[in-house]
Amino acid sequence: MTVSGNRGETRGFGRVAVLMGGWSAERPVSLESGAAVLAALRRCGVDAHGIDVGRDVMIRLAAAHFDRAFIALHGRGGEDGVIQGALEVLGLPYTGSGVLASALGMDKRRSKMVWQAAGLATPASRLLAGEPDLETVAQEVGFPVMVKPVHEGSSIGMGRADDLEALRRAWETARRYDAEVIAERWVQGAEYTVAVLGRRVLPAIRLETPRDFYDYEAKYQASSTRYLCPCGLEAEAEAEVGALALAAFDAVGASGWGRVDFIRDGAGRFWLLEINTVPGMTGHSLVPMAARAAGMDFDELVVRVLATASGPMPGAGGPALESDV
């Protein structure tokens, strides 16, 4: 299906606000995602309008009489339940997960708790609340570890630590971005990401970078990052990671669309790392890559995501993909 040709269908979306920008550390990425989404919707005949979100967003949205919102906000205020709650108050349908799932998905510590309770494998971690916790991490988790701000995305503020002094430095860096910081057991292996669209699992992507991990530079700036799709997994393993992605998605109550990140250790076991309930839509972003591998161009992907704001789009079921779950 080529959505750009179905202008009669896309007009049914009404007046659409594309929410972008915001005030988080991921503002530049959000502006890029939002601009790409806005352009795609307009190419498809949608009456779409870009909104650079500020603290007055509820007043602006109410005054402009929009029919639905496409959330392209990354980071705090955009994928942590804040904008979702505001849109609930306005009665404005929006893309992606609801308030609770968004808040859980943005919270690395609590999403791991949910997954552990659901019996899903995720690396052990400890909260770094103060100096005494550094020694506790060294004793209970061991080195190396990945240090993460709990409420940041795009790998902002993250760093690997191989000893106690490096842990202290990584903690100092991470807490510049967030009062809550975790140290997570480092799992050596190949990194994969799996996108979910509705109930459809898109083809997995393997990420390869010469850097220590898939950090901000590897995601948005480096030309040395490789994205492998097909990912090279045997069919049974790809089906396994797809099912795990959907299980992780469901455990936090996510809906609409999202992306789940994994690492596969040397024994072949997949470990859940994070979920992203508002994935990037830039030229480097992973969901559009997975969609292309499934035969879906960027414009069609954007319209299908928008359709999640108000139920299934007419004809959006389409032929089943091999990776459907």
C-alpha cells in the first residue's frame, strides 16, 4: 500500500498537531524527528501543523482546535507521560502509549522492575543514591557496569565503568542529567533493536559500532555505525527476540508503536535493556529502517503511526509480514 496516494483516507485524520522540540536534552533530535514527520504527513495530504512545544502548549493546542496529535517529542516532557496527560485533559487523541506506559518506559529503573516481575531477563542493576552505593555496586554487581541516568534517552549521560574510580566519574557525569542514576551489569554481546507497530513486530536490526557502546555519537553523528537488517539471526532466534519485544512492550502497557533494545550474550540469551515509546524519526533512526525492510516507506510508516491515535486505519492491516507476532 502506498499511503501517499490515498489522500481521501488521510483527510479523515482532520487537523493534526505534530508536537516537537520541547525542553528536554533531546530537543535537537526531536526537532529533526518532528520536521520529518510533518513533511511526510503533508506529502500524504494530511492537514498537519508543527508545534514547537513550550510550557504554554495546552493553551496553544486548545486555541487551534486540533483533531489529534502526533507526538514527536523525545525525552522529558514528551515521552514520560507529561504531554500524554496534558492531551488526556484536552480530550485530544494522540499517538503512542498512554500516561502510565509512557512514564514507565521512560524510567529505566522501574521498567526493569516490571520486566523482572514478569519473568523477563534484564541485567542486574543497583540505584546509585550516594557514595556508599559505589562500593555496593562493586561488590554486588561487579565490573564492568553501564551507568545510566534513569530518565534520559538517546544514551545521554551514559558511560561504562571498569573499576571503582571510573564508576565514581561515570556517576558524577550521569547525575548532572538526573537525580536518579543506576549502574547496570555490563553484558558483552551483540546489540539488537526491535520495533513494534500496533501488534506487528518489524524485522530486527543489529547495531555495530567501534565505540564502547551505541552512544549518542554512534546514534546521531558517527559514520562508522553499521545497521544490519536483515540482522543475521537465524529464523528461530529472530522469532524469539520478536516475541520478547512484544512481551516487554505489553508488560509496561505500551501501545501504538515503540522500540525495544536488547543485547545477546555469548550463550545466545537475549537481555532486555530499554524500551522507547516515542522512537526517533530522523535520517539515522531505527524504526524507519525496520519499516523499509518490511516493505513500508517512510510516509506510510508515519501515517500508520498517526492511525494509532484513533484506532485502525482503513486497510492498514495489509498482508502479514514474516515477522508478524
